[in-house]
Amino acid sequence: MDPLTQHIAQSRREFLASAASGVGGLALAQLLASDNALAASNGDVINPLKPKSPHFQPKAKACIFIFMAGAPSHLELFDPKPKLRELDGQPLPDSMTDEVRFAFIQKDSAVLMGSKSTFERYGECGMELSNLLPNIGSCADDIALIRSMHTEAFNHHPGQLMMNTGVPTFGRPSVGSWLNYGLGSESENLPGYVVLTSGRGTSGGASNWSSGFMSSTYEGVLFRNQGDPILHLSNPEGLPHDCQRRGLDTVRDLNQKHYEQTLDPEVLARVAAYELAFRMQSAAPELIDFSNESDATLEAYGVDREEGDWKKLRNGGGDEFKSFSTNCLLARRMVERGVRHINIYHATWDHHENVDERLGFNCQMCDQPIGALLKDLKQRGLLDETLVVWGAEFGRTPLGENRQGFRKPNTGRDHHPFAYSTWMAGGGIKGGQVIGETDDIGWNITKDPVHVNDFHATLLHLFGFDHEELTYRFSGRDFRLTDVAGKVVPQLLA
């Protein structure tokens, strides 16, 4: 509920509470309960993330959004361009680059760089994908590959904000926040929105999973890769459970009094956060305990894989193979436990040089667990209602990166917002198809362009929302994930 509506409700409460009869007190309690502002009569705090109904029957109930921060090269992984290989080493006409802004490329000496990747056809649909992704390729019949994504942002942080929040600026709610605001969460003991990371860390950091101007109740909760999933989740040694409960009850009562004076919705979010943390003390350890998973499942995800000779190419953070595989398995377990939105972030895919070697490491790291995740969800009957997304902030240039000072010029690619690839699977997506086309060198889109706002409109549609009607009022304006644009891409829908 927005602050103005809360203020109106508060005014009604004050009137009713001041009435001479006891009816005012009863009405006050009922209004507070309907605003999720008070404890229920049995002492339990009402859940602000209780499930809600969408605009129409949804296909998807949960989303696993795998974000490859830094921007993978679509030309090496998803969009084969034999013509680009033929033109390797040749410059582009000035007319194609005159009005183009690059992050680092020096226009005067830039030349095209052909891809060394080998592409194969996968599945009954015959989808062409890089042979660096055989496990993902084995799921091609469940995947809708979009080769015609485009965006306005050509640097990492704005691009990541655009893909995660719908605009390239700070302060807006992320996709996961919108889903939890619109639908609530089916999990009572875990957050409705969880963030898992591995590698170096994203340029956008926590702004990628922020709740923006919404209540922090809808913000992504970052889980750690080691120790307690969340800092300070465990009790200090010697603190009895009932003592902690009494302390929380006191804090809740004080916060309630503070809310009645200030009408600040963040006070209610704080109460909800304390209560969720209390419940998570038993739920989180069970979530990360894989002892009930079969050896075959653990092996399929590769949670105990060694990096071997790949270790020298590590992106930072240590044990990337293990942490990324663990995150994929955790994502499946979270879906089973009712978590609405799970972000899996990995960085970095920002390959300005040594693109072949670096992509080799990253694909070896992610291909097996992502393929296992798709197959595991399908085998358990969860893929039909779980939307899985592979995405990034933009693509990479057909031109080689020739920045001054590089030891190996023209071995990597610069940022490219005009055309790139994303794929979706499950959750109401029509798999086994390719949407959109790019030109012979992967520079521009030639068929069925899909803007980031179109992508978000389609995602919300899968969850039962008209993207123009799912709004949040702030500062006198109704905001939405798709800003003032966006249209559903009907070809993507099953």
C-alpha cells in the first residue's frame, strides 16, 4: 500500500479509536490487521508477502534468472556468423560506425573479427548453438532463443540496471521485487526473493536486486557461499530460543507504536524482516544441507567438480565451478520451497581480450549445472511452472577490441547494445524455437526485434500480469517495470 493510502487509513483508525464506545477499538484492530500492520490475535505477525492473485491465470509460479554479468559474446555462443569469419580483418564502412559510440574501440583502426567457435545443431528443433554449451544444447527443445535483443545502454552498470529494473538509472525496483509485490511469496520460512552470486561480482552490485522506492520487504536477499547463508542468522552461543522470541515480541510492539506515530512503511518491513529471520534459523540450514540429495543429482550438477587447469583463468572469488553448481542446485531447492524469484549472478563475461580462452573457462563452469538444472526441473514436473532465463546486459561487437595498451589486440570484443542473445525456458515458454535474426556479421537486427521492455512485458505476462496494469504509485506517478514502453512477444508463448 502506498503512503498516501496508508495515511488515509490511519486517519480512519484515529477517528474510530477515539470513539466513545468499544466499537472503535475493535475496528482499529481490524483495520491494522488488513494493512498487515499488527500481529494477529494469536501473536503471529501477518505476512506482508502472503500470496496474491494476478490479473489472469499465470503459466509461471517461480523464476530463476541466470545473469551472466559482463555480457557474453552472442557471436561465439548463440548466433553463428560464417560471413563474419570470411570478413575477418576487414574494416567496416565509415557509414556504419560514424554515429556509434563504443566503450573502448578505436574507430580508425578497428577491423572485423571472425569467431573461431564451432556451432552444432541440437535437439529435434535443430537449434544452432556453440559446441561450448553441449549440456544446455541437449535441452534445446525446451529453450526459446532470442537472437534479436537490444537495449540503449552500452556500459555495464546502466546495462545491468536496464535488464534488471527496466531503466538504466538508479532507484527502480528489480524484476524480483515486482513479482513479489504483485504475487507475494508461497514460502513462509524463506525470503520471496533470493540472490546467489559467484565469481567477481557484478558492476551494478546490490542496485541490481534493489526494491527501489518499494518497501524493502520486496528487496532481494543476498545469500553467501560459505558459512551461514546470511550473516548473523545464527544465535549467539547460549541464547535460549524462548528468550529470543520474547525479545522479538518486545521489539515488534515498540516498532508497532513507532509505526502508528510515523506511518513509515519501512517500520512494518523491519518487523517482517525480524520475524522472517527468526523462522529462517531452522529453514536455511535445511535448505543448504544436500545430504538428502542423491549422488546422481550431486554429480549431475557437478557440485564437487575441480577446476584443474582452468583455475588460472578464474574470474575471482575462488572455487567458481563449485559455487556456481551449488547455486544452481540451491535454486531448484528454493523453487520447491516456494521462493518466488531467484537470481543467480556470475561475473565476469566482459571479454575485451582472450575471448576464446575466457569463454572456454566460463562455459566449462556453467554449462553442466545449467543443463542439469533444466533437466532436474523437468524430471520433477517443475519446469512447466518455473521460468528459467539466461540473460546479460548486452552483447559484443563484431569488431575486435583494439584498445591502446592491450598486449593482444583483436582477441576480444567491445560492448554491443544493438543486437544480442537471451534465452528462456519453461514457465509457459514455447521451446525449440529461435526468435529474431541479425545481419551477416551480427551487428544489427533484421527480423523481430525484442527490446528489454518487451522482454519484461512478456515475463510479467507469463506470471499473469498485464504489464501496463501492474503499477506502484510513488511521488504522484504510477510506475511500472516496463516504464512507458514494452509489448508482449506472442511468439514466445506456448
